[in-house]
Amino acid sequence: MFKKPPQSIKPATPLRSSDRRKLRGRIVDSSGGDATKLSSEDADAVCPDGLMAAKFVAHAGESGTLYLDPTTNDPLWISLGKGGGVMDGELVPTLYTLFKRPNLLPWVSTPSAVIPVLVGGADLMIPGVIHHPESLGERQLLTVRQYIHPEEKGDAVRISAPLAVGRAALTFGPNALEGKKGKAVLVIHTWKDALWGLGSSWPDGKMPEGSALVKGGSEVEVNGSDEEGENDLDLGDVDSGVKELSILDPAPDEEKSLAAQTRSPQDVSTLLRSALLQFLSTQPPLQPASFPIPATTFYTSYILPFRPAALLAEPDPTLLRSIDLKHSSHKSLSQFLKSLQKEGLIKLKPAPSQGGKKSSGGGGEVLIVSVDKAHKDVVGHRAFGTVRDWEEKAAKRGGSVGGGAAAGGEVGGGVVVTELYKVSGGSGALTELFESLTPHPTRPPGTYTLPEIKAHIMSYIDAKNLVNANERGWVNVGEDAVLCAALGGGNTIPEFMKREEVITKVVGRMAGLWEMVSGVEGRERVVRKTRPTIHITTKAHHGGRKHTTYVTGLEPWDAVLRGLGAENMGEEWRRVCAGATSVQPVTGGGEATKGTMEVSVQGKQSKVVMESLVKKGVPKKWIQVG
């Protein structure tokens, strides 16, 4: 249910004292017999004074209410159903509550290898159950715990703290599971799912201690025999555990592979909004002189790099590319920013036109004039690892993925393609302008992405107090010799320039490069002076009676994907197209075409050639058919 973040969560409000007492009484009454009955002290721990309530809608459309700890903001209880009262809906304890009171619900145990798949969103199947209650009705709540086999003979068998909570999919009883197949537990909430992520993740990220299991007791029934070879799995390693097991049945929306999943436009919009909250809640405040900020600069510098790093763990690397405005519920960047302004997170103003008048609806790019770091959603935001954090760590480890994802670089087939700009060796003014900008450790020296350049120039302008006092969108270029020289110097540089004009002119004096990095370890990092475009052209000859298809530009893609060399592809197209092929060097063009090979294929084969390249991992964006 909480494999993905909820569609919406309304602001939390304190429960009235009378409602809190009713809820507390309901919790105590439902806590079971004498052995599991909650004491007054325990009841106060799981239903504290000042309890907060927040209505939510889950990603699949289920609605309910979250009850949150007023101190830590941890979700303690879930009330499932549309009823808004404390006595309405099915009341489910979260793991934050079950960690405090592990025996609040009956439980089943399962092998260590099953836990990672439950965390991934699957239900528990009958063959995966080791111990279960002697008596429990269908749809009753219960927890799932990890069975920990003794490492040495004589050691006590142990079970972990609860790692999942759900409903019984059948009636449990003596020998109730023998010879049966199917689901045993319909999982509602697990450790490390989206609901868990709303809280504080427990002190220091440590799990509570498990407990010893008394064999032969009356509380549980053993399903099958204990296998002496069962090994424990360190809970800290759950994330990297088993992904598929025959004893598991995928959840309904797990039927398709992860690589084939698509997020809804609303999911994408929520992720982009979370990225802005992450920036506002974790980064130093922007200086007043930084404003106004053009919409595109704000989006590429302060939103895209702060998308959740968990997206990079997706099996399909192209999924990160789908977390952008094109795949969101917003038609344009301005519409997205206006929705943020409506929430009070930012303030906008239309960009002035060339004549100095404000543009109407379809005019220039809107400007961000302020942000609200004190907004309740920013204050209540729970920090997460970001794409930028992940790339910085990967760079320090000498990882193979560069900064293209955070900077909006194109990802395709496991390859990140990033446009870079290099400070040429003969430009002392540009070198001086960028000397304080720390270079990316895995890129060629003096090369930067466009967002890095924009952010650095804006910081430089702020640090030198070059913002025009009368019109904050303009820069007093003439007051700084270094900036003036970096723009070209001489009498052609005006005394005042717009921020975007400054950035455009500086970038125009830098050499353009294209970096290609494969996500596969050991593959080559390719930096080119020209766009890595594969060109496919078809030409007629013999009076138009015959045609030949020509392909060039395979070399850079062969370096990062392997197997796309001219000779290999020529042989493949000979078989696929059932026609003659040949490979020869490209003539003419000087240094630009040195070492470039051309593959010629008999016939009109543009479609076949392009489809074969796409299958090998080359995105269509980088294939030009003409």
C-alpha cells in the first residue's frame, strides 16, 4: 500500500483531547487478552498526548488518516477508510508503534531471504511461513518477523522485531497451511517503505532487538520443519538482498517488471515538488541579490539535482529521464511554477520584454523573485539522498557516472550524455573567473555543465555586489574588470547587461564538448568536440532505380556500449537486410572526420538500421535520419 509515496497528505492538526481519549480507549480494547493487553503507560507511549492527525490518499487511491507523534512526527497509526472520526475505519499500528510494543499483534515468521522482497512490495506466500498463530481469523491484523536460526547448536532460536504488518489472507489454525499454496499475508506496510520514510527512521537507524522463541509454546504453530541450514541475514543488508523467490507472489502492480513500470503524471509532479522541498530545507538560503532567477535556471539548478537518489537505483536507467516536466501533470514549466506559487513556496513575476514592459501571457520567461524557507511543508520535509549527492559520492569513489543526470543530461541505454563547456587555455580572463569553481573530479580539467556555469556566475555577481540597484535583473558589468574581460573586453561591452545575457556571452566564449559515460563498470568515458549524433542518409543512384543507406557516427557509441563498431554493424545489417554492405573511411572534412567510418547498406534501410541501433541502447534523440 505504501510502496510508493501517497498522492497527497493534508497538513497535520492536533487531535482534540476527547478524540485522543476515544482513540486511546479503542487501542487498549483491541490490544487482546491479558498477555498482550496494553498497560496505561504503554497506551500513552503509542497514543501520546498531543497526537496529530493528517488525512491522506495513497498512490493507488486508498484514503485514510495518519496519526503522528507530536514530537518526532513519526506515523504511529493508520486509520484506513473514508470515515474521518477516530472510531471509524480499520486501525493499523505502524512499525514505529510495533517497535515499541512488538507483541501488540499476532505474528508469523519467515526466512531471512524473504524479507527484501516483502520490503519491495510483495505479499507473503504460504510456503514462506515458518511459524504462525495457532488460531487467527481471515483478514485479522498480524505482523511478519524474520526467523533467525541459531548459529550454534544450543543457541536459542530468535525472531526479529516486526518488519511488516498486514492482514491474514486465510484462517490460521493447527495444520492449516499443510499442502496449501497461495497468499498467507496481504502486506499493508513494511520497514523502509514510503510510510516508514515519513518518520524519523528510528534512532540512529538501528533496529530494536528481537526476542527468543520458545519452541513448543502455545502461541505459535510450526509450518514444516526447521532447516538446520537456514542462515540469518543482517538487517542492514536487506536492501541488497534477494529480488525474486519462487515462494513469493508479486503484488498486483508488480506483475510487470520494474523496468517496464511507468509513473503517473501526478507521481512525477510530486517527485519534482519534493525535490524543491529538499533544496529549500537542506541548502543555505539564497541571498537577496540572487533574485530574480529565470525559470529555466531555477529548474535546472535547484530542482533537477535534488530529485531522490533512489531513482538511480531503478533497474532501467531511462526511468530517471522520465522524472521531468514532460512526464508530469503540468503542461509547461511556468504552469508548474505557478502551482508552487499558489502553495506559497515561491513568488513569481513576468519577465520584462525587450521594450521594458511586462510581457503578457505568452511573452518572456517568468522570474522567481523569492522563496519561502519557512513554509510549513519545507519545515516538515524529511530529507533524503539526492541525485546530486549520489553523483558526488560516485565521483569521489571514481564511479563511472558523471554529473549529467543531476544537470539534466540525457540518459539512454545506460549512457549519460552531458553537454560540457571548456575554458580554453588562451583565455586568462575566463580562467580567472572560474578559478574558484571546484572542477568535477572525473571530467577533463576546466569543463563545466551549463547549470554549474549559471550557478557560479550568479554567485560571482552576488559576491561582487554587481546587481543593479534599480533593476535587479541587470548586472553592472562595467564595475568588475574580470567579468568585463571574460565577456570579451573592449568598447563593445556595455556598462549594464541582463543576467541571462551575461551567462550566454560567457558560454559563447567557451569551447563546447560532449561527454558520454556508460553506467557499466569498465566502459570508456568519451569526450567529443562534436555532438555524438549517428547520421543515417539514403541516396538514390542509377536514375533513381537503386538506393543505398549510409550510416556514420558509430565510433563514440561503440566506445561506451561496445559492439557498435562499423565492421560489426555492417555484418549485422548484411544479415538483417539481406543485402550487400560495405565499410570505408569518410573522405573530406579534415580533422572533424578523421577516423570516422561509413557503413553503406544496399536499399532503403533507414528504418531497419534505426531500430537495430535503438535495441542496442542508442536513444532516438541521437539518431538523425535524413
